[in-house]
Amino acid sequence: MLSTTMKKNLASRILALNSIVFFILCLLPLHLQAGPRGQPKEPIVFENPQVESDYLELSEELRCLVCQNQNLIDSNAELADDLRREVAKMLKKGNNKEQVIEFMVERYGDFILYNPAFKAQTLLLWVGPFVLMFFGIFILLKKIRADKEEKNTDSSALSEQEKEKLYAILKNK
Amino acid sequence: MKKQFMTPLIIFGLLVVLLVVGLMKAKSVRDVPSPLIGKAVPEFSIPTVEDQEKVFSNKDLKGQVSLLNIWASWCVSCRAEHRLLNLIAGQGIKIYGINYKDELSDARRWLSAYGNPYVKSAHDITGRAGIDWGVYGTPETFVIDKKGMIRYKHTGPVYQQDIDEKMLPMIKQLQAES
């Protein structure tokens, strides 16, 4: 059986070994990491400010399909970068925003849109919150009205009989 | 029980049902439905991995039922499904490949190391063909009919179950179509 000190010794050795392995791993060139390869990327540059603002708008409206809760402009994913470039290329060629959106939806479906189209499938999505809101307001108003009515017929107010009784008591005094 | 207690209870019950349905569906949320199903394969014409002098184009996908598999040497799940692809290719199923954003030498090394189940693979170094195919995560596998129409899409590695229950029956059925 190992004594406690031996155990401690062993533990610290394993720890030291782990740190060495970790250190060596850190020295490995980053390009050994798995991931898509391709030519080095150049920054996307615009000459026309209108095209640039269209590009920025679209990159915010379009979803990155790899990291699904990010839009294209937020995402570092390789695919997001490719799609941003595609958007930029199309806009520079003179395509308008609608054409770019159509292009993306043809390939990736409605899912790529952060602003889903208004149609039968997405009706609940668009209308649902308003329906709930009006339902809430309706309930609230009903409740307020009910409370008011209750106040008008205030139970603490005296009935005719009670009033007579009260006068009788006061007179007798 | 009084009515005023029932109302919140009913609302709560409905909410639970809604959330449970949402949770059950969550499994399939990652699978983005492909708008390409029922459409002709996108046009492309790209030099092949095996021989850069030869091209693989959308015209090659007409006249037979085939699978089209998007793969890459850097893609770990592609390696997971590779054995199965070799297996079904050996059974006579035609599999075409699109090698997505890969270095030629890496792609070739991969094929010689793990076997080549593909009739041929397009070397899509830029990933542009991938965009036309709506690729968002390798591996992806499409079933293509004789007319060159996309009939089914599977995202992620293919497992035996997917092949037995979905792809093989579908291929058989499509082969029977004229």
C-alpha cells in the first residue's frame, strides 16, 4: 500500500507531467488545429458607402447557420465569413438587398433570416405576442372594472335599514 | 375548487404542454430543413480531387440514383461515417463527393488512407459550390434521383440506422421510378 507521502509525491509528479505536456501542446503551431483550409483572407473593402451600409444591414439580418444564435456579422465561423464575402460580392455586382436575401433563402431556407417572412407558417410567431398582449389588457380592464363596481356598491356603506337604526340610536341618546 | 384558482392552473398546464412540445422538438432544431429538396441539383463544374484535368459537374448526376456526400479531411465526423460509405459503395451504390474547403494533398492523403468510396469528388477549395448546395456543416449527404433532382438531405454523419431505414429504401424506390 502507498503511504500518504508517496501518494502526494505521485500526485505532484503527475501534475508536473501534465503541465509539461500542456506546455508542449501550446508550442504546436496553431494551423495544426482542425478546420477548413483555404487561401488567406483579405479584408472586405467597399468603395460605395451605400453598398457598405447594405452589406452591414444584411450581415445583421442573416443568421450564421453554424452558430445558430449569431448573425453573420457577429460570427467567427468559417461559413459566416464565406457568406459575408458572398453578400459583399453580390452587392458590389449591383444586386439589391432583396436579391441577396432571395439567393440565401433559396439555398438555406427561411431559417437564415433573423426576420422571418410573414406567412402561414410564421403567423403565430408574428401575431402571437400581440394576441397575448391584448388578452392581458382585456383581463386587466375587466378586473379594474369589476373592482370599481364593487367600490360603487360599497359594502361598508350603510343600507336604509341600518341608517334608520342608527338614527334611532342617536335620537335616544 | 374555485374558478379563480382554476384559471392560472389551466394557463400553467397549457404552458407546460407548449414547453414540453418545444423540448421534444429541440433535438431536430439543428437540422435546418433544406429548401433544395425537390429541386434540381445546383449547377457546378469543378476539377476532381483524383485528377485535376477532369471535372465533376452537375450533369454527371443525371441518369442514375446516387448519393452526394460533402466531406473534408479536416472534418472529424466525416471520418466517423467513412467506413459506412466504403461499405455501401462496395454494395454498388454510387456515391459522388464534394471535397469541401480542403487542400488537395490532404484530400488525396485521406482517400488513400481510408479508402475512396466516391465515383469522383469535386475539389471545392473555395466552398462556393458548398454555398450553392446549402452546406452549413460537413458531412452532409444528399439522395439524388435519376433526373438529377435532390430528394433527401441528411446533415451530420450517416449511421447504419440512417442507411438501413432511410437511404436504402429511398434509393430502391427511386430506382424503380422511370
